[in-house]
Amino acid sequence: MMKFFDPNNNGMYSRVLKNNPNKEMTFLHLGEIYDGVEVPQDWGDATESYILQETEEGTKLIARINTSEEFKDFFEDKFPNALQNVKHLSENQL
């Protein structure tokens, strides 16, 4: 089980469907968290997958999102910045 929180202790919780270290991780989203309390949701097959692929230039991160129309705008708005942060962190480690 994975829990994702914002600074106000709200977020979502998910089950790890696949965990292949240094290669792939997939989550199935199960519900939301409000003030630390889990609230189940019926999101069907709402998944997030992250795949690391070695290339000649380095490592490529592929993100695959399966979500309902309800959350499409959220992911299109938030994910580019989030992935840019991941890129920055991965390229600027000490």
C-alpha cells in the first residue's frame, strides 16, 4: 500500500501492482485521504506506471496514466511540472 499526502495530510492511497526495482512500478489508485482518513473510491482501473528505460543518452522515464475523464485535466496540468522536478532531482544529485 502506498499513500500520497499533501502538506495538509490529504491525498490518495494506492496498491502497488508491480514493483520491479530500477525498472518499473505500477500503482492502482483505490481512494482519497481526508485529514488522514481513507475514503474508498470506485475509480475502476485507475493506474499510474513508471518505467525506467536505458538508452544511449542515459535513462528515460516513461509515465503511463490510466484515469477517468474526471481527472484528465488534473494530470495534464500537474504532471509536466512534477516530471520536470523529477528530472531536475535526478540530474542534480550530490
